[in-house]
Amino acid sequence: MLRSIAISVVALSLAIPAAADSGSKVLSRILDSGTLRVGMSGNQPPLNFKGKNGDLMGMEVDLAAALATAMRLDLEVVQKPFGELLGALSAGEIDMVISGMTVTPRRNTKAAFVGPYFISGKSILTRSSALAAVEGAGALDKADLEFVALAGSTSEEFVEAALPKAKLVTTPDYDTAVKLLLEDKVDALVADREIVALTAFRNPEAGLASLREPLTIEPIGIAVPPGDPLLVNHLENLIGALEGSGLLSALRARWLERNDWLTQLP
């Protein structure tokens, strides 16, 4: 499948010309450099993570590679903590962020977004069967509950906005958050449903449970520097072509619907 995807992406690169340089400072700089620098956290499986051999892999790594190939550029994946990615984008250290980033109004004041390339939703992971059985955020908003979420994420924002009575702990990465949950130092982890499902699968003896339905709808998009409509237009064309050709659907199926990639996890 991956070989056919690669061949099709090369075909797309020939079919879609690069956007004109005139009036497109960011896109011109990217094209002139010959390299597409994509920021990722590197610890959000199945979207992006380090495999057993230390190489980054996942749906978003494959997506970034497809975009770089279609733009006829080399790919450089820049790994940074999730909470630092938008700052790195603003500082010009990376050209775009592809790292499970939900499109929100607040983030849209700092970056333009292309997509979404898939839809996620917030859920919780807990040892408590009572918490896992709740329907809606209202039943979770209690002063005696403590939640952990990734710093700088929409999960953190969700707890602050929807669960103001509860206590919130933030961590720089998911591994630390999961450790707090497994050590019973928090009542639940709040994260995207893909992270929740994967964590439960990787810890079958921990007695973990999650909600039957997600608490929110989360559109996941590509963050790019603001002020360059031609860059946004070019990426929208590429994402549309990848979607229309079935390549993006194939990536979602491989990483979000199948589990054979789990053998690559450390």
C-alpha cells in the first residue's frame, strides 16, 4: 500500500504546480530552501511517535512526507514538546505544525490552519467504572476530582472551561500523564480519543476504562504562519488532491483503523 501511495504522490507532484512566488513570502522561502520543516511532538501515537529503531513514524509523518514529495522538497521533521510548537512556528523555526493540533479560535489568532485532515474528540481514561459511565461533562465537574492533560493542548483548555470545579494537572508529554494515572495520582486522563484508546490497549492489566462517546468534536488541521494566503491555497489544493485520490483515506485507515503498527512501539 505504501509503495502505491508514494507513486501516486509523485504523480500529484507533477499534476499540481508549485504556487507562484509573487506575493508569497513564506512559500517562496520554503521553496527556495528546498526543505519543508514540519514540527511534531513525536509522542502522539498513532499520529506521530518514535518506533523501536528511534525513527519517527505515524499517520502525520506519512502525511508530511506526502506533502513534501508533492511540493518537490526534502522533509525535515523537527521534534518539540507540543506546547512549544506554535511558538516555534511564530519564530520561523519550522514551516508548519502537523501534530494532532485541533483548530480553535484562539490558535487561529496565532496561525492559519489548513484542513481538517481528520476529526477527533475529547474523552477520558480512568480506573473508575463510575467515571467511565458518565454521560456529558457535567457529571465530571466535581471539586474532589483531579484530571491530567497535556500542557498547551485543547484537553487542558477543555478541563479549564468545562470542568472549572475539578483540579487540573498538566504535563509536557503523554508518558508522564499516563504514569500519574497508573500510579493513582489523578482520577483520569483527558485526551483525544485516539490517545485514550491506545493507552488502554497498551496497559491491559491496569483496569482502565473510557467513555462510550466523545465529549467534543475536534477538527485536526495543519498550522502555518499567518499572512501568506498563497501558501494556504497551495496546501488546500494538495490536501484536496490527497483526499480526492484516496491517499489520505488510506493513511487514516492504516493508522487509525488498523493495529498492526503497534508492534513498532517501544
